[in-house]
Amino acid sequence: MLRSIFWDFFGKVFYQAVGLIISIFLARILTPEEFGLIGMALVVVHMSEVYLDLGFGAALIQKKSITNELYSTVFWFNIIMGIVLTLIVFMLSPVIADFYKRDELVGIVKVFSGLFFVSSFGVVQNIQLTKGLDFKSLSLINLVGVVIGGGGGVVFALLGYGVWALVVQHFFSRVVIVVLSWYVSKWRPIFYFNINEVKDIWSFSSKKFIDTILTSLFNSLDLVLVGKVLNANQLGYYNRAKSLNILLKEYLSSSLMKVLFPYISGIQDDKEKVIKVYQDVKGVVTILSFGVTAIVYLSADLIILTLFSEKWLGSVIYFKMLLLSTFFIPINAIIQNIVVGLGYMSLRLKAGLVVKFFRLLSLMLGYLFGVEVFLYLTVIVGFISLLINFVCVRKVLGMSLVDQLLSIVINALFVGLMIVCLNWISVDVSSILISFVKSFVFVFFYMIWVKVMFKNKYLIIEKVVVSLFYKVRGDV
């Protein structure tokens, strides 16, 4: 598990570093409006991609033993769905463009529709690598994909193709990732398709599909809201802020989440071990996510200005407001992976539906009263989601709500107080210097706080770092 986390995390570091450099180049060449147009088109792609496997991918990872016939049936099903989605989105491109009142979207959406067909060839290969915890190969594949795709995008941007440079970036990257997945994965499909093969996993996969499609829908509705209520320029600002926020969330927990699901699936019969893993992981992630998010919040203005220049300063307010909801996301993700890994997909679906009701309410209020209201409500919904997920853990593992919540509330109050106090610091010196001082002061007091209040978790962090170094040294 540690080796898998290492390869996924550091693969992501290089992947995101290259992606960030490419994004900086493109942000300085292109305009916020052009990024906004791509954001509008990608909403359709992200909301539709979940139809490729109907949750079969997660079901295959969770299932202990799988036949080659089942793998092949899922593979050919993915190809069929890829063709269907490509045709549907291609034909709906004028409708999508009319919704946003931007004729340029017709051609962009038509080209992006081909992503579904391309992606369908790599779904099972990705499942095979994930189930085998081969995150070293997955990381290298994604890294090569972002380099080639991003390089193509920069070249087209320099040649003056505008928004089409971003189209090239996404398309090239996806094609390369699928091709490399086939090259690395040793599994090949056989000409076999029998819908009866999926009966054993349908109960799990159907619930996972419903949960995934609703999650994808609600994760994209904010872009629809901003694009509809405001304009392409403001959507570009918001999309830039959201991209940075997603980047932060991936660094905080994405690698752990990718490994945790297949790992918990493998130990699902050992409840005591699952409880131990949950307690340790939740404690460590809480400490790291609260600390890192606070540092980024204190430096938000400097980050936007340094990376993307003054023309992107309109993103700062959105970025800061999104960061307020980031505190709870890694913890929610841990619980969701624990519940699904243990096979309680029905419970996860019910809990997700309750959370999505509150998210829908926040979207409706945001449409009526503005994007800022929606973002503040997102923070509240994040905390409500945390409480609901804790109830799920109580049902699955028998842990009380107080035991799960107490340390998080105490840490949240301390971090919030530190942010408020440090935001009062305002002197006439370099913005770089003041951001550095704020971050240094926060880290200094936060480390003391953690070592005193959460000594056991502090020692776990030290132990994991040392163990991780020795376990992966041979691989490197």
C-alpha cells in the first residue's frame, strides 16, 4: 500500500508540475474567455463519461475473483457505450452551443465527442492496473500523456489557433494515455460478450453508477451556474480557481484514495484491521489537509499573481472561497472509500442522495442570490456531508460520532483562529515577504499544536515517512 501511494503521489507531483507549467504557458498566451469556452464544453464531457461503464469498473475492483469472460464482456460493453455517447454528444452540439449562446461551441463539442470512443478502449486496462496496485505504471502513463498533450497545446497556441490549442491539448493527452495503457497492460480482450456475465456485479455496479453520475452532475453544475449567470470571462476566472483547488485536493488525498479502495476491498473480511486503517488514515489526512489548505489560503493572492499574471487576479476571490470547502473533502473521500470498499454501496448511495439534496438547494439559492452565496453554502454542505458520512461509519464499523468528530472540530477551530489572526497582518512590504512570513508563522505554531494535541498521529506521520523511504528505495 505504501509503495502504491508513493508511486501515485510522486507520479502526480510530476504530472501536475508539468501540467501546471503548460497551464501557465497557455494562460499567458490565451485569454480567460477562451478557457471559459473550454470549461463549458468539458462540462458535457465530464458529465457524460460516467456512462462508459455503468459502474462496472468499481465493481470489478471490489470483486475478489474475476473471469476473463467477465473482463471481455465489460470491455466490449465499454466500446458500445463509447460509440453511442460519441454520436449523441455530436448531434447535441448545436443544442449545447445554444444553451450558452456561443456558436463557437458547436465545433468544439463535436471534436470532444470523439473522446468517449477513444476512452472506451482503455477502461478495462486501467481497471487491471488499479486492481493490481500498479500505480507506478499508471503514473508514468499519465505523465507521458500530459507532456505530449500539453506540448501539442502550447505549439498550437503559439501558432495562433486560440481556443483550439486547448482542444488539441485534451485530445492528444487522452489518445496517448489509452495507447500506453494497452502497451503496459498484458491483458487482451477475447471476442466474447454475454450480458449474463455481469449479473453478479450488477447489484453493486448499478448503485455505484447512480452515485457516480449524480456526483459528476453536481460537480459540474457549478460551472453551468457560473457560465449561465455570469459570462465566459468570469467562468474563465472561476474555472482557473476551481482547477487550482482540484489540484490541491489531489495532492492532499487523491493518491491515498486511489489505493485505499482496492486495499480495503482486499481486507474487507478483517473488521479490526479496517478500523485501525480508518483511524490512522483519517487522523493523518486531517492534520495534513487542514495545514496545507490554510497555508494556500494565506498565500492565494500571491499564487495567482505569480503563476498566471495580473489578468487572472479575478480568480482570487473564487479560489479563496473554494478553499474553505477543501478542509472536509479529503475526510469525506476516505469514508466513502471505506464504505464502498466494504461493499456497502446501498448505504453510500443513500448518504450521497441526502448530500446531493443539500447541494441542489445551494445551487438553487446560488442561482437566485449569486455565485458568492453558492460558494459559502458549499462550505456548509461540506460539513453536513461530513456528519452524514460519520453516521455511515457508525453503522458499518460501530464507531461513535463523538469519537470521530471531536478531534476534527478542535483542529478546525485552531486553524480558523490562526487564519483570522494572520489575515490581520498588513504592512507596507513585499507581498512575497508577507506571504512567506504568514506561512512560516502558521507552520511553526501548527506543528507545535499538532505535536501537543495529536501526538500519536504526529508519530504516525514520522513513521510512515521513514517506512515509505525504505520500502520504495529499492523500487527507485
